[in-house]
Amino acid sequence: MAASPGLEPLVVSSRQGPYELRFVADAGAELAASLAGTHLLVDRRVAQAHPKKLAVALAYPSVLLIDATEDAKSLERMPAYVGHLLSKGVRRGQTLTAVGGGIVQDIACFLAATLLRGIDWRFAPTTLLAMSDSAIGSKSSINCGGAKNILGTFTPPKAIWTDLSFLDTLDEKDVRSGIGEMLKVHAIEGPEAFDRIAVAYASLAADRAALARFLRDSLEYKKKLVEADEFDRGPRLVMNYGHSFGHAIEAATAFVVPHGIAVTIGMDLANFAAARLGLGRAEHYRRMRPALAANWRGFESTCVPLEPFLAALGKDKKNTATKLGLILPGPDGRIRRFEVANDDAFRAACAEYLAKGRREVLA
């Protein structure tokens, strides 16, 4: 199977200059050709799954294998990574290269932004989640003190190499986790864009060409928001659709629910809450639910305890002192930011959804 289906490169503008995402046939060859002066951070499972593709890179003297768990991207783990890089002689003018999904990306980006007051970094995403969303946008976040994504920076990579053949070794639920982010970006683009990917949903996991087209569209949609609002102060905030609820679901379930699946459920909850609170309309909840429900299959019965969920939601950095900053669909189905009182009505809507929302359609 060809890993580069004729997709055009994507160039994203940022305050640090433009950076390019290229769809490549062999990321291993790209890495092998650019090892001088770099330090590799590689997801251990990716190294084990692709030993031939990554053989040259993994033989390089400075390779840090990372077990890509949520704990790995905590502030408390950073000193060990810095110690490794110092032992390998890292210095200004050199580069960090991340090979993995969002966790390895977050670690590499955070280190690159802060180590020696900033060095360059590059990224070879290996998950659909990273390929379709987090690879562009400059943003990285790490966890601290039990708060998810509470520390971070905006530091774009110098290059992104997207090799779709990495998807061949992903678990099916991890592919759906990436599709969850694609559904999100299409919903933000507008009801028509969401309806297009919803119609094609059943073919995405099996048809690589169709998946690639919608992946490229997702990046184009996100690029517009990133270039309009690189630092997440205005229009780009809508990219958090499904995320405030999704992050709370992840935390309340001790990360049993994968990120993109949690975001998928979070979008459905956002649609449900908007309708219940009179901010949106039930028809948009019903319109989007079939594709969202198909994407969270296997997690229908996963318990999300209400109090831990609400506690995690209350810690979200997008909140104000008195209200929750939530991204919800308005009456026209367009996604926008609302400030919602954290009152009995809101908590009742969350309680109702968590109790039965994945099994019952809003009447």
C-alpha cells in the first residue's frame, strides 16, 4: 500500500515563520537523512512495531524511548528527560525529533521550547489523532499536580513528516480516536462539512484513500483557525469543542477512555447540554448523534462518575472565576463559545447525560 496518496503539502504560517507538513512515503528514510545534530524521542511501542522502517534512526547515538502513558507527560517526569539529553550533549543549534503520537509530541515540544531557552524540533506523527489534528497549531501541553494540560507553550515544529503507513499497526480504537478529532474539526467547519464526513463514516476505517482525503480536509479547516488566532485567544477557542467535557471524562475514568473517544462523547454531551439549557436545538444533537455514537462504540457502558467528572470540569483552564467557558452548538448548529453558569440546571443536564445519554436520544 502506498503511504503517500498524492496529498499536497500544507504550509502553516506562524509568528516564528512558516512550517510545512508533508505527506511522505517513508518517514524512516526522512529521519535517516536528517539525523545529524538531532536527538530523537521515540514512542517505545512505535519502535517495536516498526523496527525495519526506523532501523537507521534507532541506531543513532541519541535516542530516548518513551513509554507513552499520560504520566509520561507530567512536569515531574521532565527532569529525567532533560538529564538524558544533557548526557547526550544537547546544545543550542541542535534539534529534537519526536516520533510518536500526541504524548511524545507534547514532551518534545515542551522541552524544545524551554531547554536552553529554546531549540528547534521536528515531528513524525504516528497516530491518526496526531496526524489529523495536533501536528499543526504550535500548541503543546503537559500535566502537573493532577491537572491535565495545565502547563504549555506555543512552539511550532520546523518540519512535519506524515507517513500514513504508521496507521497499519494501530488498534482499531486508536484509529477511531483520531476519527473523533476529524469529526470535531468538520463540525467546527459547519453542519455541511460534518454531514459530509458523517455520510462517509462507515468507509473511513477501511478505505485509506477516503480517510486521507478527510484527514487533509481536517488540517485545512484547522489551519484557517490557527493562522487567524495562533495563541488561542479568540476564533481558535472553538477547537476546544468536546474537549472540556472530554478531558473531564478522561480524568473521571482514570484515562480508560482514549482521548479521541472521550472527545467524541464530549461533543455529544455538549450538544445535549446546549439543547437542555436552551442554548442550542435538539435537532443538531439528533443529526450528529449517529456518527458520534458509531465512533464511541465499545465504550457505551463505561461508567463516568458524576462528582469526579464535575470536579475535573471545574479545573478547566478556559473557565472564568464564576462561569464555565464551554464550546457548544448554537441554534444554527454553528459551534461557538458560551459562558455557562455552573448551577443546578447545568449539573442536572450533565447528570442526566452521564446516567443515560449514550443510550437514549433526547426527546
